[in-house]
Amino acid sequence: MVDTQERYIVPALRRGLAILRMFDRARRVVTVPEMSRELGIPRGTAFRLAVTLEAEGFLQRAANSNAFQLGVGVLGLGFDYLGSLDVVEIARPILEALRDETDASVHLAIGDGWDVVYLLSLSSRHRISGNLAVGTRMQAHENSIGHALLFDCSAQELFGLARAAGVTLDGDEAERLHKTIAAEAARGFVFFRGLYVPGIASVATPVRDRAGRIVAGINVSDYETLPAFQDAEGALAEAVGRSARRISQGLGASGLA
């Protein structure tokens, strides 16, 4: 009796994947005769498979040779996999360390239109704090992470997002908000001190994926009297920035100092 799973296997796809697995650190170049011999397939079949993989970007011709080496398409698949990992899973240990370093509450949130949705909320270990529950929503313009999530938006895009969410911002308000966010983006972080909640301060910055897109934001947010906020725009902002870069790198981002 034929194995049920085997009935649905596509032999050509399996052979193509087998070719990709032939490459490793010690073997960067593979010839068509080697593919044919090691996979037990005709040379013409091996060649067609290699050319198909080349056309899709997974293989490329080696310099001055008819042999093949891995193409950038394989690298892209790896980064896409990293990017698909749960951002909370990547961020949790980094934000736990940031919480312990600053002795203040930390949060991770994503954007949903004009809303900021909290995915992770970690209170200081030894302080009773009215911390935000996971799933809490806030409007972007009244939230430090919300500002960070809008760093890459033009004034028109910002106005469009607000309008789509039913948030009333006239032209002057949208322009002022955009100028504020542009200034925050230029320095790399958002700093609120008692702006919307008296006595609470917050430092936020965005998290980016491998394509450089903003996919989330983090902040340290707690009582403004805490020692960490005495140098909010210096040491604290640097600590938040380092943590955001580490999370971004976990999502496949590169070129981050």
C-alpha cells in the first residue's frame, strides 16, 4: 500500500530542494554532473532543475564556470523566515533585560491603522504599577509608541490614516503633528513627560524588519520621578535604542549599529 503522504509528494520539487541542500560552507559550488550523479537523475534533468532554480534566484552561475552556487533568493527565504517569527518571542528576553536595567515598565506594541495595540507589557519586578494589559488599544497621536510607529509617514499619509480611523485632525493639526513626529524621527526617539498622563514619562523608538520597515515599537514608561528618567534623553534613550536595534536584528534587519 502506497504511503498516504507519499501520494502527494512532487518529485521534481523534492529534487530541486535536494540540489539546494548540496551546498554548505565547505561546498560553495556544485556542477551539473555532480547533481546528476549524487541525486541519481539524468544530466539533462539536473540541468533543467538548476536552470529553473537559477531563473527563480535560488542559484546563480559561478564566475568563469558552468557550475552553480547559491543565489540571493535563498538568503531572502532565510530572512523571511526570521521575519515571520513571533516578534514577541524575539523581543521578550530583550525587553526583560531593559526592564531590569532601567527598573521601569517596558512595552511592545504594533500599529493597526491609527491604533496602537500592546503585545507585551512587563512591569518592574518590585513596584506596584498600573501596567497596560496585552491587547490594550490607544490612539497613535496620544501615545509615545504611536509616534514612533509613524516615523516614516508623510504628512499626507498621516492625515489619511487618521481620517480612515475616524479621527478628526484638521490640516493645521495634522501638519503640527507631522512636524513633531519628524523632529522625533530625526533624533531617533520619542520622549513624553506628563504629556497625556500626569506624572508618567515615556521614551519610545521603532522596531524595523529586514526591509527597513517599521513593524513595531517599544518604550520604557513609568513614573517620571524614577531615576531612569533623570537622563531620559541621554542614557535612557540610548538603552531603549539598543534594545530596539537588537529586536530589529532578530527580525533580520542589518546595518544597525
